[in-house]
Amino acid sequence: MTQIKYYTREQLDRAVTVSVPSAAYLLNIGRSTAYRYCDLGIIPFIRIGNRKVVPAEWIRNVVSATGDTSGLRATPAELPPAA
């Protein structure tokens, strides 16, 4: 199972790609919905081997356009504890 990476604004600004589960979290949608949206062409993705990753620039544009930053953490201290 893929672990979701939580991003601060600075980390997202430096990222080149994000995993589909992390993109789902940032967009406030379910993981399976995010994969379905990738398959439908709604969310752009890049295939690296068997893995799909979403361009971070696209995520940044969507977050900026919607103004919804609820998927971003303000500081690394707000990250949930490691499992």
C-alpha cells in the first residue's frame, strides 16, 4: 500500500511530481477517484514503470485556482505521526 506524503506549501513548491494518493489528499478526493480521474484524463499523469505520478505544477495550479489549501500542512510539525 502506498503511503501518503503530506506536503507543506514549500515542499509542494519544490516538488516535480507527487504520487496519485498524495495528489488525491491535496485535492480532497478519494484515492480510487484520483486513479479513475487519471484514467479518464481529468488528472494528468506521467507513467514511470508501473507507477503513475502527477506533475506537481498541475497540482499547484489547481490549488491556486480553487484557493483550497486544506490539503497542505502549514508546518512539518503538523504532520501526523508515522505509522
